[in-house]
Amino acid sequence: MGVVPDPLRVSLSTSSVYPGSTASGFEAAARLGYDGVEVMVGIDDVSADITAIKALSSFHEMPVVSVHAPCLLVTQRVWGTDPWGKLHRSAEMAHEVGASVVVVHPPFRWQRDYAKGFVEGIADLEAEHGITYAVENMYPWRTGKREFQAYAPGWDPIEQDYAHVTLDLSHSSTAGGDPLAMADALGDRLAHVHIADGSGSAKDEHMIPGRGSQPCEEFLAAVAGSGYDGEIVVEINTRKAKDQSEREADLLEALAFTRLHASV
């Protein structure tokens, strides 16, 4: 008889409780039955405080599986203004809290010096820190019929020589991509998953998996059956929830869907 693999862990990104706090993300993950937490380092001061994150992880008995580096427009001054400094600090946090992955977005196009050496710089960081930097798939920015390439060297990590990639299904929806084909093309380079959904609009929606048009069910089954041993992180938008109970229902629905379809 063959060995049945352990079920894949399903963790919660702290961004999924926004505008709630990082602390409330840990609390929700623990109470609702998630396996771990991805810390989105953002404008919440606690999210950038390594001591505070270690305390939250210990108090809630929730492992931190990954650290999302501060790569958004709104986090340009978190951990200073040097983008490489942010990635070094992200590795420091990951080592301190026991996470194995740093999630990072490609540079914005106007960050020319950063973008110029980004692919090689990521490889150097992995060698220096002994940790996985998983570069995330993004998407073109669209307004009406106009399309703007906001990321350099590009929004599609498949086209670059990254050793490790994060595949986000909300972003693949916005880009008009097929996450099944992307996962197949990445092969062993697929190191991290952000599970969400989208309707294919120009907006990055981060819908609850199963509510949009992405093949979330098929994707999770394919990943689970491929021998993938990375993390699956629920990263959804619950800002429209009218109250706490509705937000928790959304988080539970996302967890149940992912667990069901990520089981072999």
C-alpha cells in the first residue's frame, strides 16, 4: 500500500481580516481552526514588530508559516524606504518567528534601480538568508481599454528565472490567466499558494474561493495531487462584511472550501 501524504496546511493571511488588526487575524485563525498564519507586514505597527508577532504566535499557539514583505503602495515607508532593506528585515522576521517563506511582489516599474537587479538580487537573498523568497504573480493595471505595465521586470513570474514563486488566484483572475496552466508551467518552482477567487474584472478582488470564475476546486485538487508540500494561505477580502459574524462566516467558508478540495 502507498503512503498517504499528510493533508496540506491551510493558513490565514492577516490581510483577510482588514480593516481588523494583525492581532485580530491571529485570534480569528486560532478560533476558527486554521493551521497557521501569514503575517502581512503593513501599516498596522504590530505587523512590523517581531517581538509582538512572536508573542501573538505563542499566545494563540498559531505558527507563522510565512511573512509577506511590505511591497504595497501604502507600505512604502514601513521598515524604511530601501526596498532591499525591507526584504532583509522580512527574512529577519521569518527566522525569528519560524516561518519558511517570504512572499514578495516584483518591483514597481518606477523603482528602476531596484527592478534592474531584482531577479539576481532575490537569488542572492535566498543564498544569504537560507530562506525561500517566493515572488508573487501580479497583473497588468487596466482602466477601461487602457493597460499599464506597472511591474518590472514583469508581472508574470513564469517568464523570469526565480527559483520560487507564489501563485495567487485573485491575481491570475485579474490578469486573465489560467492558474492550472501556470502551476503546470512552474512545476517545482511553485513554492507558495494564495487561495482566493475573482470574476475576471480589472480589480484585484480576492473573493472567497468558489464564488468567482477561477477553477479553484480543480486547482487545489491538482496541487494536492502533485506532491506539493508548500503552504496554502487564504487571502480574501472581507471588508464588505456588515459585521463580525459575517466576516467570520466568510473566513470559515474559505477554510472549509480549501480543506475539502486540497485533500488527496
